[in-house]
Amino acid sequence: MRKRIGFLSFGHWQRAEWSQTRTAADALAQTVELAVAAEELGVDGAFVRVHHFARQLSAPFPLLAAIGVRTSRIEIGTGVIDLRYENPLYMAEDAAVADLLSGGRLQLGISRGSPEPAYQGFEAFGVTSPDPRAKADIFMAAISGAGVVHADVGGRPGSATLPIQPQSPGLAERIWWGSGSRETAKWVGEYGLNMMSSTLLLEDTKVPFDELQAEQIQIFRDAWRDAGHEREPRVSVSRSVIPITTDLDRQLFGRDANQDQVGWLDGAISRFGRTYTGDPDRIAEELAQDAAVAAADTVLLTVPNQLGVDYNARLLGTIVEHVAPAIGWVDARAAAPEGA
């Protein structure tokens, strides 16, 4: 499977003097503009994080639809939507609309999500049953065209059932689950979704992060194979990659330790992946040795969005030219047949 790269934005905003992203309007508009710039550079994907009760991107579908109508090739997606906050049928309608507007380019990451700042915040959304896996069942059935409610016949339920509308063919094969552990990876493989693995894992076995993540990926692929799913699954990993090519880069990121970290998160000892900072050629060599990057077909690059579109477009351009080829990435436009 062809190696892809994409960017992943948290969409932070704050009114700090140094921030180029001071309002929610800035964060939204700049995400669209960065997706346009990334597509022009040959980047394969534009992905956004989803958080609630924080100055970050939250409601993904209007944003994804906006990116979809401004671009023509780049994949658009989430990493990830926290299902605890969602009405799965409403989300199925939103997802289908965004997918249709983009011409079938939606790659939707869903899961339990990261810890949120609000205590039981999903209850404020009117959610009484926050079980993410149960909601995934409903969501997947809905986007696959299953009847989800009985038709009304004279004020009584009829025997026929109605699917949500619209339907977007093929969307069900482009849903990903954000997995933070080996146990979850096995479940995802059995269930039959693509798998996203972040820059952190909610476990630590005293091995380097990339090796633990590569083990997680292999567990997923083994479970997928044993379950007998017919199609080839996709796997993404996220990495923080900051090539240092200017004095500003050096001032902002030159002191990074470039080491894994271990800490306590969401009730578990967790391992956080290192940041790759430094000379582009050295980063390329190090990423080429990253076991999980080698095992995944898609690498999502986290971007410091508050530094603005120009900065991040330059960062992505440096990665495209000097780093990504070392991990097997090839510009899809150059690889495509003439006229494709």
C-alpha cells in the first residue's frame, strides 16, 4: 500500500502576542488555507483533532466540508472524534454530507478520545449513554444503509425500517478507530475498522515508543487477518516532526530533548513518543529507522498551528522535499498516470 503523509492540527487559538491564531475564526479559516496549501505541496491528508470545552477545534463536519469544497484531491479527516459526546445517527448524516461534498475523500477517525477538561462533559450535551463502542455499532450500521427506525403508518410503527439519508457509498470502509493500547488494537482488528495510533500509548512495557507501537500495529493486523476481513486495512501513526532550517525554528524548537517520555494519563502509566527536531537530513535518517512509521501506511504530522499558515506550509514543504522520501513516500501526482 502506498505510503501517505498528512498533517494533523489541534486548531488552538489564544490572544497571545506571538500567536498568529487569536480567535476561533482564525483557527477555522487557517485550517482550510493550510489544507489548500498542503494539497498544492503534494501532501496526502488534512486531519483535525476534536476537543470540547477548550479553545481548539470542536465541531469537525462544517470544517471538513469547507476543506472538501476548496480542495480536490487531499484526504480529509479527524483524529479523533470523541464518541461519548455524539448522537451516532446525527453524526452519520453529517459524515455522509461531508463525504459527498468532498467527492468521497472523508477518512473519519472515531474513538473514546483524549481526556477533556469538563467533568462528565458529555452529559451537558444531553448524552446519557456514553459507551463509545456501542455508539460505533449504531454509527456503522447507519452509514452502511441499515434501517434504524420503523416507518410511521398512521401513527403506528410499520414493519419497514428507514435508513438515514443521505448515504455515501464506500464511507464505511473509510472509518478509523483511535487505538491507545494493544488490547484496543486487537479489538479494532476484529471489528474491522482502520486503525489510528497517536503520539501516546496508554501503556508502557519499557521498550522505545516506536517498538511498542509497531507491536500494537502487528497485533491489529493479526486480528484483522484472523477475523477474515476481505479488504486491506489502513494504519496511521502520528509524529511531531520539526525540521530546523531557520533561526526562528532554532529559537522555538532547538532545545527539544528528542526523547520518549513516560507519565500518568487518564488513569494509566503512558508512553509519549519523542519529537523529531533538527537538521532535515538527520530527521530523515531517524524516521527511516522508526519501526512504527515503517509499519504504517499513513503518517500524520502534528503542526504548530498557532504559528500560522505560512510557517506551517513551509514546514510541510521541507518535510515533503527532504524527509518524507526517506520513509518511502512518493508524491501521488508524480506517481499517477498522465491525465489521472
